[in-house]
Amino acid sequence: MLPVISINHAPLLQDRPVKGIVTLLLAAACGIALLGWMQQLNSERQRLNADLQQMQAPVSAPRLNPKEDQAKQQEIAAVQAAMHELALPWQKLFLALESIKVADIKLASIEPNARLHKLRITANTNEVVNMFKYVRGLSEQSVFNDVLLMSHEFHHDQPMPVRFVVEAVWIQQP
């Protein structure tokens, strides 16, 4: 005869619900830990966004009263003007001026205008012919462009009676 088979789906041991409860508790603990970690990350992200906005916000300089503000603007303009004059091609300009060989010319002043690249030269001489030779000599220099005789005067009572003013635009070279 055939042996009797007993089919019983009920668990024999009672330790299975304990394993399930332990697994559930471990999952809940992991979920709580993840929630805490996500909150920490969220607060860190908010702090970093606030720092980023603070860095990107324009820095407001303390406002000066109008008198101090005007004085500061004048000081900045003076410094910029001095920087432009220091950046002039002095060596090339002086070499060009010294290479002009005209007798009896005495330079009284050299006034550069860095913004317009102009050089205003005031000079004295004995004769008008020398003045024209000097202007022609300036125009032949490769450094200068647009050389113009701006004015001339004749003073009988001075040792060098002809006083003249010449403007020359210097060529800006890279």
C-alpha cells in the first residue's frame, strides 16, 4: 500500500514571524536614517544656495557724500591722465625731435596730448626760414603725421624774435 502523505502548509516552527519582524525593524531604521540624511543634505543645499546668492549679489560700496564722490572722481581722472602720459612713446618722440638738424632753433616747451596723440611744440628762432625748415623736418620724420604750423609771432625786442607753435600727430605703433 501507499504511504500516507500529509500536506500541511502551516509552518512547523514559530521563528519565521520573528525573522520578518527583525527585517521590518531594520528597514524602518534604515528609512529613518535615510530621512535624517536627506534632511541634512537639504539644509546644506539651502545654506550653499544662500552663500551663492550672497556672493553673486553686487557689493554695495558705502555711499560717499557728493563732495567726497566728486573729489574721488577727480583723483581717479588725475591718476588715469598720469598713466596715459607715462605710457607715451617718449624715446621715439625725443629721438625724432633730436634728429632734426636746423640751426638756431630752441625748444621752449613740448606738450603731449596722450588722448589725441598730439605733440605741441613751442620754439624760438632767429629767422622765419629756420621755422619753415624745422616744420618740414618734423613732417619728414616717420614718427609724426599731420604736422601743422599753428601760429607764429615776431618780437623785435628779444634775442630770438620768432616764436612759433607746431602741432604734430604721432603715429601709434603696436
